[in-house]
Amino acid sequence: MSTYQQIVLASRPQGHVSPGNFRLERVPVPVLQPGQLLVRNHYLSVDPYMRMRMEDVKSYAEPQAINAVMVGGTVGEVIESNNPRFKVGEFVAGGFGWSEMGVSDGTGLRRLDTSRIPLSAYLGAAGMPGMTAWYGLTQIIAPKAGETVVVSAASGAVGSVVGQLARLRGCRAVGIAGGPDKCRYVVEELGFDACVDYKAGRLVQDLQEAAPAGIDGLFENVGGEVFDACLGRMNPFGRIALCGLISAYEGEAVMLRNVRNLLTMRLSLRGFIVSEHMDLWPQGLAELGALLAEGKLKYRESVAQGLRSAPEALIGLLRGKNFGKQLVRLID
Amino acid sequence: MSTYQQIVLASRPQGHVSPGNFRLERVPVPVLQPGQLLVRNHYLSVDPYMRMRMEDVKSYAEPQAINAVMVGGTVGEVIESNNPRFKVGEFVAGGFGWSEMGVSDGTGLRRLDTSRIPLSAYLGAAGMPGMTAWYGLTQIIAPKAGETVVVSAASGAVGSVVGQLARLRGCRAVGIAGGPDKCRYVVEELGFDACVDYKAGRLVQDLQEAAPAGIDGLFENVGGEVFDACLGRMNPFGRIALCGLISAYEGEAVMLRNVRNLLTMRLSLRGFIVSEHMDLWPQGLAELGALLAEGKLKYRESVAQGLRSAPEALIGLLRGKNFGKQLVRLID
């Protein structure tokens, strides 16, 4: 292999993301300098935050540059190494983006033990999405046993972990997901106490039945109407971990009827980005890794095949078409 | 005086409050039991929170009962006492509501020193509104010197104190108020660094000029469009003390364009009710009282004359017609 493929951002989306915003390129495999290593990526992660990076607006991170490789987490195998810390054949997690290969001096790479946890899980429950769930639940919601925790996008990479961790802490875990298949999975496979199908048209009533004692902790991934309905059922001193706002990523204004509850229920809300809390990753990953290895933390993946499927995978994710963690597999 | 007047809630408002929601009654002055004292109220406080109490909805407090005296803070003079802890002629703060007199066993009454602070100020900067400002600023926003603090309803009883306390802590204090007179007062009399007139139709641009380095702390009293504009200028890790939502008290839904910033700027927001933090009142009132006595904390009052003016005073307050702390004077 003397060349490999990568996908760059060709243009910024106006409203919805389209395949034309991306461009596939073929580039030469570089010659390694001393200290460098070459990774062949096996999976790349497709995450909602990528949508925000595509815009040129003030946010927590610099916008994704035009003509640069799309950002993203990856897991892969070291196939060549001039770095004594990494051997050929080892597996590593990195941030090589939408690319079949990546070159690194080792900074920020994490060596992965695939003997008990599958490689791809390091992009999901044992990686950034799992840590996102762990951080928001334990550091912001900090639920007590017996409390009710609600999470939107409950069948997704983050939401599925939130509810399972909440159950393990003795909470009532209520999911919100789109469609009966996802809701069934959330309850029957993941073990949530209940799941509300926001597409069923009875959001407020269904949420009332699913969380009869009100909501003490809300892990918010979606925003918009679903968020508003949850706001309306929050208990006094409830905590809201604001993790994502998929519904607002494409620029729509939001009509909220229950903003008043932030005041009358004395709620706390905090937006967070898990990469700003690296000090807690060892603690969180230790818990998540142990649960995964013991089979106590379940997850599901949507796997698209081949680098060129990445744009459609992201577009589908933003429409809720994925079921579980969205990945792109780069090996055959 | 063998009788006195009081105002009861006659009916709950549908949308806007109207004078017909209230009823003036004349009742006999009661004969005191052992341990009781009789207070002649000199001033009663008119506050935005009263609007929420008038509705029969789940909130932080029980709804105001129909046919019961309207709730509210009062200051007055002890005119008769069977209680050894209170002497005739002493001044006290209590919660006797919209009433010319009040009977108490002394529970919850606060004896007032009027030698250096005027009696009415104990309903404003030296009372609940001042404590509200102090709590939200020091316990939620917790600003560092050099940061920018923005407060809406800046000429009001709470907002005026927020900005002055922020200035004393070395912050840039920016007010938002309605109309050039209030804005001039906020800057020239209260000493804020800038004040934005939200009625001038250039809210976003004016806020940008008034807070050129962005907003680190937001003390929110109003909600709605003003809140949304401030959200759009928040700096990373900004703190929002949610104290009031006057614009949402009458039930309107709110269209927010900048909800996304709660996430992208990793903001913290907390709704609070100052009466739930009584442990901090001694500390806060000590600071406020000292500043007032030294003339370092300025305030302004809108005083309506006579109990029967209370309903219109509340209606005006909800429309922003007051200028400073809204009071009703019950003595001639």
C-alpha cells in the first residue's frame, strides 16, 4: 500500500449536511520520521458533535478547517513503528479522523487491550461516548438511589450507557428514543425501567407514565421538544446534564414552554464537553471497562462499511437512523 | 382604630393580572392573646414573584389561596405587645401581606435598626431583594475581578444591587433596562459601566458594545428575548443565576435561538429562591447593611400611596412601569 484514502470537508453545510460537503482524496503513505508510527485504522467513530465542528461559529473547539481531514476518533493497528513505546501489531485509539491511516509521534494515543473488550467498543462504551455518559451522570446528575434519571437518545452510544449506569446505582432509568424497535431494545436488552417513543405523538403523557414520580436527573442529548417535555416534569432541585442538542445543531430556534421550571423547580443545568475533564478518564474508564468485560454493560453498533460510507453515516446519525453506536469499518 | 383593611385574592388571573382579581376587605382588629403582638405596617413590598403565587400551578411555594390575604413582605411598628421580646414602638420586618396590620407571636419577625438605614430599605436593598442579589451573585455567579457581569431589570430592587456588588468586586457591570431614563440612572447614579436599553430595538448590537469581552456572569430576572440575547454572548464556563422570568410569568412560551450556547460554552445555570438559603442571610445582610449605612449602595423606590393602590402597583411592576423598588406606603 503506497497510498490511502481520506475524506476532507469540502464546504460548510447550509442547513442540512449533504454528501457534497465532503470530498474523498487519495494520498501517499508518508515515510516515517524517527519517533513516528503508522496506524492502519480499523474503525472510525461517527458522532453528533461533528455537525457543530463543520460550522464556522464560536464554539468549544475550532471549526473543522475546509480541505482538512474530517476530525474524529479512530481505533486501529500499528503497522509500522519508529517509536519505542509502540510495537507493530499493537492496537491504539487515536484521533486520526476520517482516514484509512494515520501518522503520529505517539502523543495522545492510547494502547488498547482487546483480550476482553472488542476493539470497536473503545470508540463506544469504553471510549469517549462511555466517558461522556459516566461524566454527566456521576459528576453533574450525581443521582441517589431511588431517584428517576431520564436520558434522551437512549439507544445511542451515550444514552445507552447513562441508563445502565443509573440502574446500577439504584435509580429508575427512563429512556427516550425514536420508534418502537429502539424503545423495545432499551427496555428489554439494556434493562431500562421504561422507554418513551417520542415519535408516537404522546410525549407528555407517555413521559408522565414512565416517570410517575417526576424527573430528578435529566441527561439531555437532543434538545427541542423532547427537552421541553422533560423540563415540564422535573422535580425540585433536579439536575440537568446538557450533553448534546442534536435537534439544534442545524440551526433551528427552539420554542420552549417550560423554561419557567428552571426557576420554579430550582434546577441546575450544566453543559459539558468530556474532553475537558481528562483527569477523570482513568476513573471512569476503569469502571466502564470492568463492566464491559463482565458483560454488565451492553451496547449495540451500527456499522457502515468503507471510508466512503462515512458522510451518509453522519447524515443518518443526525436523522436518528443509526441504532446504537455509529461506526465506519475500514477493514474488509 | 377598631378595624383595618386588607386585600385578598378574589380570583386567579387568566393571562394578565387585572384589578378584578383582588378584593379589599375591612376586618376588626383582633384582641391579642398572651405572647402576641400587633404591628401596624408602614410599607408593603410588591414583588414579581407574587404573580406566580397567584396561579394554581406546581411551583416552589403553595399557591396563594383564594380569599386569603395576598402574601408579601412588610415593615411596620409594634403598636401593642403581649410579647416580652418586642416592645411597643419597635420596628419589625414580617410577612403580613397586603394588610394594614398584622398579628404575630413573634416567629419570623426581624427587629430593625432604623437609626442608619431607612425603614423602607428593609424591604429592598437591606431585605429580601438585596439578599436575592447577594446570593445569586456571590453563590452562583461567584465572579472574579475583571469579569463581566450582566443583569437584567437593572434599575429594579434586585438588579440595582447585583451591579453595584459586582462593581465592588472589581467586575465590569452591565445593566439591561427599559428606556433611556432607567439606563441613565443605572450608569450615572448606580455606577454601572454600561446599560443597554432593551426597548431601543438594537439589543444584540448594544449588548455587544456594552460587553465587548463577552459575558461571564448573567443574573437573569426577565427571560425571553433579553435572556436569549445574553445567552448569545456568554463566554466559556459562564454562570447564569436564574432569579426571575418576569416575561414568562404570564404563561407565554419562549422562543430561544441561543440554547445551543448552553452546551457549546459549557455554561452553568441555576434557578434559586433566596428564602431557601436562610443560613446565608446573616452574612449577606451584614454586608448589605454596612454598605447602605456607608452610602456605598444606592437604591431608588417607587412608592404607591395607600393599600388600595397595591393591585395597580403589582400590575405596573409586571409591565416594567416601576422605577426601582416598588413599595406601597400604608401610613399618611
